[in-house]
Amino acid sequence: MVIIGGGFGGLQLAKNLKNAPVDVLLLDKHNYHTFQPLLYQVASGGIAADSIGFPIRRIFTKQENFRFALASVERVNPENNTLTTNIGTIYFDYLIIATGSNTNFFGNQEIEHFAMPMKNIPEALNLRSLILQNLEMSLVSKDPEEKAALMTFVVVGGGPTGVELSGALAEMRQLILMKDYHGLRKHNMKVYLVEGKSELLAAMSPGASAKAKKFLEDMDVTIYNSVHVQSYDGTVLKIDDGTTILTRNVLWAAGVKGEVPEGVPVTSITKGNRIQTDEISRVNGYPNIFAIGDVAAMITPDTPNGHPGVAQTAMQQGKCLAKNLVHLIKGEPTAPFKYKDKGSLATIGRNKAVADLGKIHFQGFFAWVLWGVVHIMSLAGFTNKGIIFFSWAISYFTKNSDNRLIVRYFDTKTRMTDPESR
């Protein structure tokens, strides 16, 4: 049994096959699991990158039927049950695709080249370098227009990632800017949030959406709703309502698309570049190939648009599929997947968060505490839990952080990192 992807869904599936009569091989291009909900804090210098990554092999040290291989899957070959990878051909009896999602630039190659995505640790580190480099450059720039562009930050996308990143930047302006960068002034650093829908956090309750917007506005974040970015050439960002913003920092959190391996038939791919599956996560037309998590769209009469692309969906699908795979092997009936919404949380900054837990909705300090507890408990590894807890505690009381390091220079022309530069 081969699982592609060491994200929330792939790990949960592998864990729940611990006592099953199968051999599990998990493939991933990284040897670690990334806790993606905290990527924005790595990007804004709030926490260290290592604290949200955890070695995959260490998670499964005591699971005898588990193996891991560091590999990039180049193609799925359903006709002969093989995978073409950079480490050779791999055969499978059952294949589970849990490759997650990637940033969606909606086909705009110019924006894809100049805007900054944030879907993995390397991208978060690139973004951190860009933010800090541009603040350094603004200190020495003699051109007022260039200085303003270097200190202007535009976040595109008003979902949880965009809202949390906007709040982190606004906090950096309030608490850090004048401490670290003598000569810069808070009023010169601009933070914008651009969202295509009429509200922020559209998947949450109206109360949470309205409160998140108020929190950000109180932090002097300028919000544009019901608009879309038309173009961005690295300096000038144009919005379809006629607004033009000069900026060197466009942070893209406006959408995702499934990370589908080559070889998956086009007929199996649906909206959002996701693989269409049935109610037990089986890819249509393939009895031994399955897909879970962000890359999957379980289309049923009850879920015509699939399930939300969140960690809880992936984890629940992984757990359910593990049971159904054992049933299939034994020739027993399977059970359809039923998603249980455990609620949604989003933080906007110190003491500011929104929470939707079923019919219970609340905002402010207690929502912020709950957000912190949930995220710490969800991290892999006791060490990471401790590091994050103490990092947050120190930052809370000192209103500062020690993670604002440019450890690798990000070249804004090539859009690549160069560790030897500077």
C-alpha cells in the first residue's frame, strides 16, 4: 500500500493502518511533516521554521509495518499499478494520493512570478527574507517613492491565512518596526488586505467575519472587499476597481488548487484541480486508487462541491479510509465518509481571535487562548509543542521575537534564494 504525501491526511491514514495486515510505504519530497497553519508566523518572524516541522520517520518509529522513502512522484501509471519516481519504479496494490494543494494564481503568470506564495516552509522563509530585506533597504533608500513601495505590504486573500498574515504584519509595525529600524516610522508602513468576496473569513459566521474586519481596521489595516487583483509587475499592483498601489511586497493567499500527480486521467479531475472521488474516497473508475485531503473532491448528493480544504477534513478522511481499506482487503462492506465539523478558529493578533464552535460563536481574548491551545496540541512532537509554547510566552511578555533572521538572501529579480549572497 503506497501513500503519496506526508501531510495531515497521509499521516493519519498511515497511523490508523498500524495494526492492519498491510505494508505501508509513504512517499514525500520532504522528510518532514509541516504544520501549515503556523507558516504565517514563520514568514513574519514570530517563530522558528524548525518548530513547525517534524521528521516523518520519527512519528512512526514504533510502527513495524511502515516504511518511508524520500521521493518525488513523477507519474502515476494506473494501467500497470506503478509509480514513476526519481528513485525508480514503485509498484502498488493500493494507492492513496494525499498530495495536498498548492497556491492558485488563476493562470496569471505575471502575478505568479512576482507575488509571494506561502504553502511550505521554504516559501515562508523566502517571504520572511523579502520582508526583512525590504525593511533594510527602506532604511537606506533616498527615493521617497521607492521607500514607500518597500514599506507597503499587500496581502491578497481574506481567508484565515490572509487575515492572520495581515494581523501579524500590523503587529510588526506596531511593536517591532521602530525598535529594530531606527529612522523608520509606523505611519510609513502600510498594510493592505484585498479580498474578492464581500466579507472576510467567508467560511465562518457573519459575526466572526465582521469582528475580524473590525480587529484589522483597528490595527490600521486598509481592507478592500469585492475587488480582484488585475496585475502586478513587481512594483505596481492594479485592482479592478481602478485602485493602484505601489508596493514591493505582494503576499498571495487568494486560493489553492489540488497538487495532482501526472498520470491521473483528466476525466477524474474536477473544479479546483482536485481528484473526484466517491463516498469512500475511491477515484472514479479505479478500484484500487484513492484520494484524500485537499487534493480530493468527494462529490456526493450531500456534498456537491466536496468538503472544506482544512486539516480536519484530511485527518477524518484518513482515519475513515484506513478502516475501509481493511474492509476491502477482507471483502467486507465499507462505510461512507461523514465529515464532522469541529469548528473554525482564526487569530488576528495579540488577544484577538474569532471562534465558531457549532452554535457557539465568540471573539476576543478567550478565542485567542483557545486558538493557541488547539494549535499547540495539534503540533507533532513534544519538543515542538514546548518550543512554540515558550516562544509565544516570551513574545507575549516582551512584545518581541528573536526569529527575524535573513539566513538566506532572496533575489527579487530571479525570485530565487541565494545563500551565498550578501
